[in-house]
Amino acid sequence: MGAALRYAVMRSTATLATLLVAAILALTLGTAGAGEPAWLPKPARGRGDKCVADTAWMRRNHMTALSHQRDGTVHDGIRTSRFSLKECIDCHAVKGADGKPVTVASEKHFCRTCHDYAAVQIDCFECHASRPEAKAATTGEAAPERSSGTDAAMLAQYLRSLKQ
Ligand code: HEC
Ligand code: HEC
Ligand code: HEC
């Protein structure tokens, strides 16, 4: 009797293990079989034939490059243009249905293609224009996040910095 019970327990444990292995296998094969390009973000191509640095490097390091640039400009008054945010926006403008460059409010915006996917939030466009400014100006529209957001955002940033 004891042996039969032990056998039954062993059997169900084995079945469980088999099921688990099968489930893991199905998961692994499932994602591989689906083919990764389907869910990887595909940012629109920038203007010209190359970026301001090697493309693969940019994918990995643009955040650091931009924040060093930002610290240099805002804190030390140093201004080099290699990693200018304004220029990222100029070359990476994406046109909407109306033929005008979209702002960051649109999910087609270059910076959002990856960030939405990776759940990255950036506050840059509270102060910086998210589409080329000259283009917005020729259509007689001010870039909204520039005209209405700048002072309020800077004040908010200042108040936040006091709390730290
Ligand atoms: C509170 C307002 C504010 C926020 C938020 C902000 N910036 Fe700036 N940024 C400024 C100001 C002011 C300057 C200096 C004036 C200028 O050059 O436009 C500047 C300059 C820069 C510059 C150098 C000028 C240029 O166009 O390249 C870069 C790069 C930059 N910021 C990147 C960023 C990035 C990246 C973020 C988000 C992580 C960000 N900034 C968020 C206010 C802000
Ligand atoms: C002179 C135009 C130009 C400027 C300025 C520019 N880029 Fe680019 N960028 C491009 C082009 C063109 C490509 C695609 C290059 C390729 O296919 O190898 C690209 C590619 C990229 C990629 C990779 C996109 C992908 O498909 O994975 C990122 C990220 C990127 N740029 C970010 C930036 C940032 C951030 C800035 C500002 C610091 C910037 N770029 C400034 C033209 C530009
Ligand atoms: C090829 C995909 C891709 C594109 C296009 C892209 N980013 Fe990013 N970005 C990322 C990823 C992924 C992260 C998060 C990296 C991490 O957390 O290590 C990130 C992070 C950042 C950060 C740091 C956020 C934080 O708080 O840590 C900034 C700033 C940033 N990106 C700016 C930009 C700007 C500005 C643009 C458009 C000019 C842009 N990115 C376009 C993929 C991209």
C-alpha cells in the first residue's frame, strides 16, 4: 500500500515536471517563432545618411550624450553642437497626416517610437520644442510646448530642486 502511494506521488511529480518543461519550451519556441522584428520598435529614418555618431552607439548612448550636453550648456555655459537636442529634432522630424512635423503629443514622434515601447518617460519637451521650430514658425503656429510650457516648467523644476 505504502509503495503504491509513493508510486502515485512520484508519478504526479514527474507529470508536473514534464508539464513545466513543456510549458517553458512552448514559451521559448513561441517567442522565437513569432520573430522579434514584429515587436521591436522601428524609428523613422533620420535626414541625411548618418547620425551625429555611429548609429548603434547612438541607440545605446544617446541619453548620456544628451545629458552631458545639457549639463555643459545649462551649468557651465559651454555650448558644443555635436549632441544638440535642437538638431536631433531637426533631423528626426516625422511628418503627420497634415504634412507638418508632429510634436511629441503624437505616438509617431521619433523619440516616442522607442520610449513608448521601453516605458521611458522624459521631461525634456516641457521646455524644449519637440518639432523643428522654423517649420512651426512659417506655418504661423508657435510650437505649443515652447510658448506655453517654458516658464511654468522651469518654475516647477526649480521648486522640485529646492525639495531635494
Ligand atoms: C526646466 C526646463 C528644461 C528641461 C526640463 C530640460 N531642459 Fe534642456 N535646456 C534648458 C535650457 C534653459 C537650456 C539652455 C538654452 C538653450 O540652449 O536652449 C537647455 C539646453 C539644452 C541642451 C543644449 C542646447 C541644445 O538644443 O542642444 C541640450 C542638449 C538639452 N538642453 C537637453 C535636454 C534633455 C535631453 C532634457 C530632458 C532629459 C532637457 N534638456 C530638459 C531647459 C530645460
Ligand atoms: C544630420 C541629421 C541627424 C542629426 C543631427 C541627428 N541624427 Fe540621429 N540619425 C540620423 C540618421 C540618418 C540615422 C540613421 C542612420 C543609419 O541608418 O545608420 C539616425 C539614427 C539615429 C538613432 C537610431 C535609430 C534606430 O533606427 O534605431 C538614434 C537613437 C538617433 N539617431 C538619435 C539621435 C539623437 C538623440 C540626436 C541628437 C543628439 C540625433 N540623432 C541627431 C540623422 C541625424
Ligand atoms: C532606438 C530607440 C530610441 C530612440 C529613437 C530614442 N530613444 Fe531615448 N531611450 C531609449 C531607451 C531604450 C532608453 C532607456 C535606456 C535605459 O534606461 O538604460 C532611453 C532613454 C532616454 C533618456 C534618459 C531617460 C531617463 O530618465 O533615464 C533620454 C533623456 C532620452 N532617451 C532622450 C531621447 C530623445 C530626446 C530622443 C529623440 C531625439 C530619443 N531619446 C530617441 C531608446 C530610444
